[in-house]
Amino acid sequence: MNSTPTNRTVPSPPPSTSNQPTPPAPTTRAEYCVLACAEAWRGAGEVLASPMGTVPSIGARLARLTFSPDLLLTDGEALLMGDVPAVGARSEVTEGWLPYRQHLALVATGRRHVMMGASQIDRFGNQNISCVGEWSRPARQLLGVRGAPINTLNNPTSYWIPRHSRRTFVERVDMVCGVGYDRAEAAGPSATRYHHIPEVISDLGVFDFSTPDHSMRIRSLHPGVSVEQVREATGFELVVPPEVPETRAPTAAELRLIREVIDPRGLRDREVRT
Amino acid sequence: MSADEAIGRLSSGMTIGIGGWGSRRKPMALVRALLRSDLTDLTVVAYGGPDVGLLAAAGKIRRLVAPFATLDSIPLEPHFRTARQNGTIELTELDEAMFMWGLTAAGQRLPFMPVRAGLGSDVLRVNPQLRTVTSPYEDGEELVAVPALRLDAALVHLHRADAQGNGQYLGPDPYFDDLFCEAADAAYVSCERIVESEELVYGGSGRTESTGDAKGSGNSKGPRRSADDRGSTDDRSSKDPWRGPQTMLVKRPFVTGVVAAPNGAHFTACEPDYGRDEAFQKAYATAAADPEEWAVFVKRFLAGDEREYQSAVSAFHEREGETA
């Protein structure tokens, strides 16, 4: 059921030590990325937000503290957090239990929007986290497929890529772990039935698959990033709309939440270079 | 029974399931006993962590069945990487959920379970033995038929167990340890402490450490104490936390042997008894990246028995404390 407003109050920031209000520092690239990740969970409703990576974790918490108060968040283990602690800090309130086996039930019923990483991703959103090179004897063994095959066929799966480059945005992934639009289509109706890749977010911009053939297009670029720069960093032809919008800037209140409440230690800057 | 006795019941070429998840509550004392054995040619079935890494480095694994191998706080398992990149192990790479349904099928004596996972992915390309199944109902959906992951033996580590083989977990997640035991012809449960059955639900004070023979040690049913020994119920409930029967994860019909293994999940996490030994895990991963350093690590920590391992770990931390 939906939450009542009383149990989702926004924590107060620590009191200011100075009486002189100083203008906030300019929004950093990392903060645009946090905002873009948070936006991925806008309107998600009462689902589990599964962020993988620091910036998506900050984004999910920002979404819950602002426009998506019904999101579920885990402590990274098996507990659902009833509060929204700073990243790296301990949760004090547990609102539920989510061991792996029950996690999979949220996946299978689509009550989850995961934001996974990707060692490689292609124009149709096929993702690889397993290995680089020939699978039978990889040049670089990575994690393994993990839950990417079931995630992509059952719940919305977005991707977060902190360093946009041709090494990651490739023409063809070496091992399809997360299923992209072309592969789902080829596999048939059981694969496409609940398949949805809402967004790919990188340090350069936000991308989606809202094109006739579901090939990746630019939805927005972070301020200071040019279309040319993204093209150079992408190993396939991106769809570029006639007007490329800028990623929305965080409001003053959102910026304060990011800086003072959710990530006071500035962990976001370790993931996204300024 | 001892860890070595449990491993002594296994043979080369077997399919062995290992419980836990990543670098969390792995039956490491049993894995170390396996390292000391002359077993080889194993098929290891696991949500892989350092168990997989250690066994691969020691040349024990012919085939690994897994959706990943990771150290959690260190994303990539170094020995698993080396083994894959050198082509020294074969791999059956499954999705995490496919893996769970494979264990479930084995525990239900079913040949397979249908899952909406794998379709469209390269899991089907690299596992050409996988088949799909068409729903016989109106939907007519075509799904992947994950074959049962039947195990010759399962190794799991829990927090407490009684001598009869009833196993209890006290941490946040059971992982899939019950499924591993149900999917196996024989399951060996190591635990932090063997306690009297009555302490499992009203537990935790440690006042009545079991002195009976644990399952698998010849006298398969440990002696039960008389009611007179137990103290009053009032006394117990005032001192001991109510664990709840839902913590009783593994049932004795599925358990062949119980092994007392304090700190037996080290260096993986075993909350609330202890967390992951991050300093030691880091030392493990660093050593694993270099063959010469690895030889030193093996000599220092893995050349002796479990007691020697645990004292070497203590010495490691004493030295860490001095240099910190």
C-alpha cells in the first residue's frame, strides 16, 4: 500500500555554522549524473529501486526523498530500509526483509527497476558484465552473467556507465548478459513480454531507445557536453534528435539533499570525474 | 564429525554444491579441508566466492556451475579470473535465478523448472545443452527449461546446529543453503556452535554447549539431556532471546553430518557472529594476483590444519595491529 506522508519525512540538514548565506557551489557533473539517475525512478511507484554503483544509489535515495516517496530501498544486504540514511551510513529503521529468494520474486513480478552497470553495451541495449573476448577462453574474465538475463526479461532495467567510452559503448558486446531490444525481439514473445530498458545514463548524458527500431538515441546531454564529444566516445552510430536538450539541473532543494543529507562525504566525486 | 571426516566421505569426480553467496557465509573450514584432501576433478556448483577461487587455484575443479564469482567488496575473484583466462576450468554459466530454479528442481525431484530467463541472452549460446519448453496452456509461452542441479554432496555453513543436524541461521539472509541440502544426496553442515536442540529457538546464551556426538560421528543421534538439566522455562525466557522457529533453515533428514567449526566461514561474512575479514580478504586477493606471493600465502595459511589456519590468522591480525 502507499505510504502516508508522515513516515517519509525528509531529514533536516545539520545547522549552518555561519549566519551569512553563501551561494551554493555550481552543480558538478557528478551531481547532474545523480539527478539523471534519480529521474529514472520518477513515477516508478511502489517498486524496489536497485541501484548498482554509488551515483545511482544517491539518485535512488534522492528520488525517494522527493518525487518517488513510495520506492523501496535495500541496505545492500537483505533488509528494506525504512529510513534514508546517507550513502555509506547505517540504516536505523528496517521496514522489511528481502533475502535473495524474495528479491527474485520482485524481479519476476516486475516490482523492481534495477540500474545495472555494464562493461560493454551496444546500440540495442545488449549488456555484458561476464567477460571480454571469446567466452570459451576470455581475455578478461569479469563477474559472470549474474542476474542480467532474468532482470532484462522481467523488470525495467536501466544502466549506469560512469565513464562513457568506445571501450564500453561498443558495436557488438562479447557476451550478451542483459538482453537488448533486437535480441529480445528475435527470441520471441516470451522474451519481449515484460522487456523494457528505460534508460542508459553515463557521465556524458542520458540515452534511451525511443526510436522506431529501438536503437539508442540521445535523450539529453549534461551541460558542457557536445554531441560531437559523445559521438567520439561511442563505438556505434547514436540517433541524435534535431534538438538535444540539456539534462535537468537539480533544484536548490535537491542539491541540498545531495550535498548535505545523502552524500555529505562526496563519494559521488570518486565515481564521476569532474 | 570433523571437517576432514566429512570431506573423507566424498570422492573425486563428484558434483559438490557449496552454500553461501559470494563472500558471505561460505563453508570455508570445509573448503579448507577439501584443499587438504587429495580429491580432484570436481564439479562445483556455487554462487561463487573465495571458495571457488581457492579450489580453482588448487586444481580441484574440473567444471564450475555458477552465475558469478566475486568477493563482494572486491568485485572480481582473482583466482577465478586466472583459471578462466588460462582455460584451466570448464564453466557452465547460468543466470542467478536459473541457478536457484535448478537447485529447486533438484530438491523437488523434478527434471527441470521453467523460467523466463536466458531467452535472448548468450547463456543459451554458451550452454548448448539448455532446452526450452512450451507451456501446454493457452498462453503457449516458450520458456527456458532449467535442468535440475542435482548434487552428490552439499557443503554449507550455518550459525548453530544441534547434533541431529537441525541447522539454524541467525544472519540477515538464508541465501540458498536449504536448497543446496535438499538438492544433495548428502549434506554436511558446519556451524559456529553445536548446541542442544532446546537452545535453537530459545538460544544464544551458550550455557549448554553440546557435548554429545554430532551426527555422522558414529552415534548419529546425540544424547539428549533430561528435563531436569534444563532449568525453568521462566529462567530461560528471561535470559535468552526468542529466535523464532523460522531461523531453523535446514532439517535433519537432509543432513548427513554436522561439523563444529568456530570461525568456520572465515574470511567471509558470518553476521551476526562476525563480519567479513576485509583486511584478510584484501591480503588474499593481493597474493592471488601474483604466483610467487600466492605460494607464500599458501605456505603461511593453508599448509596446516584448521587450528593452524586460525592461529595464522590471529598472528596476521596481531601483525596488522602493530603496523597500523
